[in-house]
Amino acid sequence: MTTAGEARIRVMTVDDHPVFRDGLAALLAVHPDLELVGEAGNGAEALEAWATLRPDVTVMDLSMPVMGGAEAIEAMKDEDAKALAGGQTLIPTLKQRLASPTTLVDLNGIAEIKGICLKDGMVAIGAGTRHAEVADSADVQRLIPALAHLAAHIGDPQVRNRGTLGGSLANNDPSACYPAAVLGLGATVHTSAGRAIAADDYFQGMFETALGEGELITSVDFPVPEKAAYMKFVQPASRFALTGVFVAKFLGAVRVAVTGASESGVFRWPEAEKALSANFSAGALDGVALGADGMIGDLHGTAEYRAHLAGVMARRAVTAAG
Ligand SMILES: Cc1cc2nc3c(=O)[nH]c(=O)nc-3n(C[C@H](O)[C@H](O)[C@H](O)COP(=O)(O)OP(=O)(O)OC[C@H]3O[C@@H](n4cnc5c(N)ncnc54)[C@H](O)[C@@H]3O)c2cc1C
């Protein structure tokens, strides 16, 4: 909500929070009319400095102990607000000036959206749960080892220790791993608007989702399959999927989700599902192939290459699922 001649940024702080400090620096970069004078050791000092030095800046302190889900939902009603989770995607976006929100709503202190529990025979994971927590969870390892394996192979340790399930799904990067698991397992995405969105309806194209304006993901329910596996051919610099395939076998049905390959983002592969439902073996995919139409072609690989990789990854996933 910055208007001409009036610099106005609402800052939500978390003491000693590196993501906050990076975010603040990024905001200052996109608002050259603001300046941060002096070093602040923590959020409280930063607030004091801002209040003294820039009385024209509205500072709103929703630090960790007081920030709750209701306040976050309220703050997200501001059309210029952006939720901040692990910051692994959002902070680089701010740095590149591809987004310039006037309000950052820090979700990191909201206990309600964190953690993993078992619910109605499903594994429920809070949106604020870090990738490393999913990878290390004994429940996830026992019930959906493919999901723990997927989380353990996202990016690098820093990304896994900061990045969250909700951030990944809200962003819906066409090469991200979690969308393949959510679609492949037929999970349900719960939101702050009280909606339960089926995976088949949630993903709506590259970086597009069914989330409404200001709507937050709160948790995701993952059904437990008989067997499942995720295989990705990694882009070696980022560890994102050049192409990745999640295969899940349920009683009487197989779901196959492909990420990293399509210009429309993650998608189900009905021909592979049909073949594997009849015979769950890698050999069942002989003669099943994706066309190159609509596949991503870039400096890392052609559309044909990605279409071919999907078949290779699908076979590997079926073999790994056992
Ligand atoms: C070097 C690098 C390597 C990576 N490798 C991989 C990989 O191999 N596989 C993979 O899948 N991903 C990978 N990622 C992405 C990573 O998984 C991030 O976790 C993810 O992109 C964003 O999650 P975040 O919690 O950091 O969200 P943020 O960056 O904080 O937010 C991302 C977006 O989601 C929104 N948002 C965040 N939380 C919510 C919520 N609860 N509800 C609604 N909106 C929300 C934010 O407003 C923002 O628009 C990589 C990232 C980096 C930087």
C-alpha cells in the first residue's frame, strides 16, 4: 500500500530471524525511498530504530509469541500482503524485484500449522512443516516412505531446514517435488478459508493453484498407499526435478503424477495409471509413452528428452515401490 509521496511499509518481525532480516533488506531494495540506518541486533531493536528514524513508516509488531493464525488470516486481507514461510522462494523473488509486497505476513510462529499427525487413517502434515521434519518423521517413514524420501531429496540442507510444505504447494513451481506427491497420492489441501481442496482440483497450471486471494494453506492430508515411490532426474545445480514421477498403488487403483516436464505444471498420466492398474510392474509401461507436445524445452533438456525421461522415471518408481 505505498502511495506516491508516502512511504508506508508494515513490518512483521520475528526476533533474530534471518529470513526477516533478508526480507527487510529485500524490501528496502524495492523501496529506494526508504532507508535503514544502523544495525539492529534483533527484531525489537529494529522496530525501535524504525520508529525513531522513520516516523512515517507504519510498524506493526506481530512477533513470534503473539502472532497467531487468526491474525495472519486478518493480515492477509490486505491485497498487497504476502505470506512468508521458509522464504526459499519468496526472498529470492523479492531480491529480484519480481514482487514488492508492502506487508510480509510471517507464518513461522504459527503453531497451528506445524507438525505431523495421523488423522482418519491419513498422514496430516501442517503447511508450516519443514521438509527436513517430513524427511525425519518416524510416522511418515513408516506409513509413506516415498514421501519421506521425496522430502529428504529436496534441494540442499538449507532448503530442507527452511522450506515448508505450504510454501512449496502455494508456489507450485512446475519442477517442484511436493506437487507430484500431493497429486500422486490424491491428497487433500486444507485452507484458512475452511476449504478442503482435492489434489485433482488444486493444481491449475504452472505456478497456478486453486487458492484464492489471501487464502493460506493450513495442512495437507495424505492417504496411505499400499506402496509408492518417487523418482526424479535431478537438475544438478538446484536438485529440482528435471523430470520426476510419483507412483502410488492403492487398493484397486494406481495414480501416477509427473512433475518438471509439462508447461502446464504437474499432471496425472492416465495411460500409465491404466497400464499399472492392470499390472503393477515396470514392464507394464512398455509401449506407454508421452508425446513431446506441451512439454518444457529449455537449456537443460528438450521437450522430447523430458517426455522420454518421464517414462524412465515412471519405470524406476514402479521398481522402487516393489
Ligand atoms: C536452491 C534451491 C533448491 C530447491 N530445490 C528443490 C527441489 O529439489 N524440490 C522442490 O520441490 N523444491 C525445491 N526448492 C524449493 C523449496 O522446496 C521451497 O521450500 C519452496 O519453493 C517454497 O517454500 P517456502 O516455505 O520457502 O516458501 P516461501 O518462499 O516463504 O513462499 C513461497 C510462496 O508461497 C506462499 N506461501 C508460503 N506459505 C504459504 C501458505 N501456508 N499458504 C499460502 N501461501 C503460502 C508465499 O507467499 C510465497 O508466494 C528449492 C529451492 C531452492 C532455493
